[in-house]
Amino acid sequence: MERRVPKYLLKKGGSYRGAYEIQMLRSLYPFPDLLLEYYMSVYFTFCPSKKLLDFFDSLTRKLYLSLIENHKRRIFTILKYINTKNQDIILDIASNLGSFYWQVSKKAMCYALDLDKKIIAISKKIYTKLNYNRPFNYICMNAMHQGFRDNTFSIVIAADFFEHLNDGDKLLSAIEIRRILKKNGTLILNTDNLWRYRISLFLRRFLALIKLQNPFEQNFHFQDTHIGVTDPKSMRKILNKTGFKKCQLFYIHGRFPFEKLITRVPLINKILCSSFIIKAN
């Protein structure tokens, strides 16, 4: 998958795939209804929208279908480690559009938290369109300075959150999560794998050299926002510092079919997994 994209998009996306994702999303901005269809199909229903399939060209259509499958696999893999009970109170931190909130709130009392008011407004539109008939407990709040009481939540979900933070903010967020969790509460954390980023970047730059392209046009994916991508060992260390004693590690493979086997191989899985899950108590 490679075609010409503006250099500023390549810089923002970090890779051609990242640039295509941005380009695809921006092509929908003039069409709010189609943009909503995109969000719903990629993050909630996991069913391709016929309107979007007709709207996209063949290459964009392929990327769109791939994103649906990737998000579906990742979300349901993470959900396997969230053992909810009716009496649980759950918090989804940096919920974005609320895809985890959507899944978990069907089984237990759940709250979603994000700092972006625009995202929360879009999320509300999606939930209305999906006929969500429960209280919409979505709060605009900073994850590092939460207004919840101590020992409030049974489970805290932090997916696609920590890669956006520097180490200092990671520590502050982990301290705050530990404070609001009940004594035997659980943190379910999912974040991108730094080793995978480094290997991917090396290979993409090597291929660029072979094609006589500038290798330094290739960078970490979404480098402007993914400022704190880390490895499992470093993330565990931060959690241990903040009072999480037991940290179980699980791995999520990438989008290529052969990667499913890699995540089962000790040592190799830590390096080549696309992202990792930590279940911490």
C-alpha cells in the first residue's frame, strides 16, 4: 500500500499507512454523516458501512476494512481480561469515542473520562444513533487530577492512553489510578510496544533506501501525539513504583496473520508484539 501523499501528512502519520489513515479521515470532514458512520463502524459495530464502501476508492476501502478488523481484534482481546460483575463500578480513562465504555457498560456501572469536549460531543451523537438506553456517564476531566474519591472503582481501563504521556505524567496518572481504585481493584492497561515501533521504523527506513527514497521521511507512527511509547519492562516499573504489586503481562499481535504465532513465543513476543496488556493489582 503506497501512493503519493503530502509530506506534511507523512510527517504527521510517521509512515505511509499512518498518512493514509489521516488522509482518509480528513476526506470525511466535509460530510458529518459519513464521518459518524466511519466512527460507528470502526469503533463500535465493526460492520463496514455500505455508504463508505461506495464513497472510498479501492485503496482507501482496503485500509478502512483493515482498520475495522484491527480494532475489533484488539478491543475484544482486551475485553477478555476485564472480568466484570454486576456490582462493579468501572472507569474508562481517556475513553476517546467510548468504545470500551460501550462494551463494558452493558454489564456493570461504568464511567468514561476524557479531556476533549469535542470528542465527548461526538461520542454522545454516536450513542444516540446506537439507541443507547442507559445513563451517559461521560465526564470531561484530566486523568492526572481526577475528582473522584479514594477507593471508588473496582476496575480502571486505560487503553491507548499511556503512549501519549511522558514518563513524569505516566507516574502521576498511575498514582491517581491507584488512589481511586478499591483495595483489591484492577487496572487493565493497554499501550503500544516501543520495541515494535523501533523494528518497524528500521525496516521502513531500510526499504526506503532500497527504493532510493529519503529514509528519514519515515518515523514513529503518529509521532506528534505518541510521545511516550514504552516497553513492557519500563511500564511495569512505573506501576510497581505507585503501589501495584502484581502485574500480569499479555501480548496483542499485529495485523499480519503470521504474527498470531509470534505472541506465543517467549522473549520474542515482548519484542514483536504490536501492543501489550498489563493487568495490575
